Amino acid sequence: MNDVLLLLAVALLSASQVLQKVGATRRLAGKQKPAEWIAALFSPELAAAIVCIVVGTGLWLAVLYRMDVSRAFPFLSLTTVVVMAASRFLLREPVSLYRWAGVALIAAGITLVAST
Amino acid sequence: MTARGARWLGVACLAASIVLSALGQLAMKNGMRHLHLAGADEIAWPITSAPVRAAIFWTAVGLAAYGASLVAWLAVLVRYRLSYAYPLLALSYVLVYVGATHWPQLLEPATPTRTVGTLLILAGVALASLTGGGSAR
């Protein structure tokens, strides 16, 4: 059950990154005034991104409360890989082999940092 | 704005979101630590207990830093590809580790495994940002 909730948190936090990127490109590019930025935060993309962050973080903290960090963190490192896959396949960004290798190292590093 | 100025602003936003996100984590952790120090009977209204006040203060600082880091991150995403910027955000894990092991209020133990982990993250970030193409959208 906890694992399912953690996977859901990973999905929400990754989705939030994609939504933030889409929102930044569509709603924020070229905008300079603070008022324009505040208005943009209520656009569908960025509002959804914020909801995903809040729910994802809440879920993450709720599970962390009942679970060892060392067991939970490998799931968080998954986010790095999922965001990279989403950048490549949803946003159609070019991702070099070096970058994939770097992301794999980062994911391994995050797992080690959380281990006891 | 000149191309050079725009580039500098992009790097500044990236640095700000990485540092603010790490500061947010450390402040929230310190807030939770203070809450842990308070007895159950101290968590009551009106707030007179010093640990509870400290807990609220640090948690608020943490949330504010988190909010500011989110705004800086949006400014980053306006300028860079997600696949370029996101791996760099992992540098905040390294800052959290250095902060948690050195901030006198926390002083969490450094372990060889964790140190190897932060070095792996650094190597990964270097490798991921080696190939350019970040500034195109």
C-alpha cells in the first residue's frame, strides 16, 4: 500500500515538472511584470502543476511518516528518470546518451545518500 | 537585455532555485526537530512554549524558501529545456547533505555511503550537463 502511494507521489511530482515546463513556455515566456506572473499562476497548466506538487508532497510526507527514509528515497530518485523520459517522449526534447548516463548516476547517488 | 545579461540571469535563477530549495529542506527539518523537542502538552493555544514557537518559525521559513524556489524554477523553465535543467536540481541534495552535516542546529552524522552518494550525484550532474543544447526551448 505504501509503495503504491509512493509511486503515485512520484507520478504527481513528475507530472508537475512537465506541467510547469509547458506553463512556463506558454504563459511566462516574454512576461516581465510581477502582475503578469501572478496571473499566469492561475492558468490551467500552472494551477494544475501547483496542485500536483501540493498533493504529491503531502502524499510523500504522509508515507515518510510511516516508513524508513532509506526505503522511500529510491522512489524519489525515480522522479529524475521519469522526468527525463517525459522530457524526451512528451516534450520531444533531445536527450543525449551522456545525459541518460548522468541521470542514472544521479538516481543511484540519491539512493545512497538516503541509505543508513 | 543583452545576450550576455540574459545568460547571466538564467544562471542566477538556476542557482537561486537550487540554493532556496536546499535551504527550504534544512529549515523545515529544523522546524520538525524543534517540534520533536516540545512536549505534547506544549502544543496548545496560545503558543507560549519556546520550542513550538521555534518550530513554527523554521517551518514558515522553510515554506517561504520553497515557494521562492518554485518561482525561480519557473523562471529557469522559461529559459532552459526541462531535460537540461532538471538534473541540475539534484545539486540541492548535495547542499542539503553538506548543510545537514555542518549546520550546528542539525549536525547529522556524515557516513561514507552518503558521501559516496553525493559524489555520484555530482558526477551525474556533470555528465548530464556536459552536452549542451540547454538554452534552446
